[in-house]
Amino acid sequence: MTHRIRLRRPWTREIFRDGQSLHRAERVHVPDASANDEVSMAEVSRAESGKGDQSSAEYHAIYRRHFNCPTGLEESDQLSIEIIPALKDHFVVRLNEVVIGSGGPAGAGQQESNLLPVPQPRKGQNQIEIELRAQTQSDLPRCVAEVALRIDAAS
């Protein structure tokens, strides 16, 4: 039996340009539609003012969220991070500062979702971090996928 716990909010998002933070981390929902709005784009434009050739800028975003480990897990249950649809940008997913998955646009078209097993031992309080890099320079990467904890119970 499979059970899913969606991780919608609260997430923080920090956007970087050429490795430099554009502004402090802000609270967002995931899937993230806020980077499309005029306010976010205006903040990025203001942060870029006077920084030279913007067409060659590389952007990346880091999304972070804390969550508690689900209770009642059996030792044989498999806990995973499930991201639907599969991330299309270059990505790295970390759990408690340990990389549990990474990929890029080359493999994105071949899968519907990213399913990343959570290694044991699990902590009571955990932090997931999703780092995205835009496929093309000057694009703002966004996490427009749904992120969930997936519990596959042992049969």
C-alpha cells in the first residue's frame, strides 16, 4: 500500500545570479507559481541593475522545507521523496545536507516523476533542499512540480 504526504508549504526560495544571492529567502508554496508574478520579476530586475551583461547571467534557485518524519513507520517501509512531474532543469535534491538525487534535462523526458529513496536512519526533524539551475542563461528556475513524501508499506 502506498501513502503520499504532500509538502506544499511553507517552503523558502532563494534566487541566485552567478552565485550571488539576489535577495533574502522568501516564503513560497510548492508548486511555485510566484516566480511568474510581476513582483518577483521586478525584484530580480532591481537586483540586476548595473550588473553588466544580463544575457549571460546564470540563475539558480534553492527551495528549502523542514518536515517531521512520519510516525508509525515499520522498519521495512520504504520512504521516498516523490516529485511529479519530473524536474526538467538541472537539479540536486538534498535531505539533511546529503545528496539523495540529481539529474538534468537529458533524462527528464524519459520519466514522469522523480522518486528518490530516503536513506536510513531517519531523523525526527528533517530538511529537504531542492536546487534548480536554469536550462538557459537568464531564465529563472522554478519548482513547478508537486513534492511529496511517499511511503510504500511492506506487504
